[in-house]
Amino acid sequence: MSPRPRKVSDDQLFAATQAVMSKVGPRELTLAAIAKEAGVTAAVLVQRFGSKRALLLALSAKYSDGSGRYIEALAKKHASPLAALRAYADCMAGMAASPAALARSLAYLQIDLTDPDFRRHLVKQARGTREGLQRLVEAALKADELVPAANPSQLARTIETVLSGSLLTWGFYRQGTAAHWMRADLNAVLAPWVRKWSGKRGARNRR
């Protein structure tokens, strides 16, 4: 008698899906490859989700609020809100760990932009991201890291826009690492608003 397939949770199947997605683009992504990564049969995935599209939609729905939660976690991890902002930029740069990785990320983004069902989750994630960035900006104001004239909602929107564009333009020029490239762009956006300290208090300038 052959052994029964081991039971796996949806979270384990989602993790396997993300692992395969980090290696191949949408066209090469198959239920068979995901099943192999998860240690189950493709039939298990069909029984659980019905199709590859349904699996990807379920994955997208589950993590549609992931960006906002991640930013919240960064805020708790870093004493400086601006340090948390820079850590978020570093995280985004992970999507461009290599030119091939960036190309894969953009291929999946194309699906999110063109398929209405996927786009619904993309919009939710984007809103969560901007709200999280705005909370960091507000925290930086309260921590006296930014000048009072900084507008939290506008600056958060600018940061969101610049980081997305910076990720893409790194792919054009490929000068240094994506993390270094995006840090430079983020610092340029923040520069007019960062509080300047002098004398002994200069150590508080985290630029």
C-alpha cells in the first residue's frame, strides 16, 4: 500500500508557490512545479484550489494587506521612523536582486495590472503601503526627524511613487545594487524635509 500524501496547510502551499515564483515567470509557473516544491501531487492543488489562476488569486488575497503589516513591523523594529523607511526601501530592492528577478516581478505585476480580479488585491496592497508610509512620516514628524512643514500624506505619496520608479529605473541602468540605487533616490526625496542638527546634537541627523 502506498503511503498517503502528507497533509499540508494552505500557508505551506502558498510558501511553495512563492518559492517557485521567485525562480520562474508566469509562463513557466506550473501546478506540477509548485506541487513538487510543496511535496504533494498536482492533484492536491487542483482539489484544494481548482486551478493555477485560483491558487494565485488566493495567494494574492491572503497577502494583499502584507505590505502594510510589514511596514508596521519595521516601525516596531527600528527606533527611528526614517530608518524604518529606509529599511522598507531595502525590502523593495529585493525584487531586483538581479535583472532576471526584476523581470519576473514585472511579469507578475503585468497580470496584477491587467486582470481585474488580481488588480483588486493589488489596489488593496497599494493603499496599505501608502497608509503605512504615511504613518512612518507622521512618526518621523513626532520624533522631530522631519521639519514641521512636511505634509505626511503628500510626502508618503511621493515616497511611494519614487521607490516604484526607482526600482524600475535601476533595471535600465543597473549601476551598483538596486538597494544602493533606491536608497539614494529615497534620501534625495527626504533631504529637503530632514531636520538639520548642529553641534552635539548632530548625531541625531540620520541622513
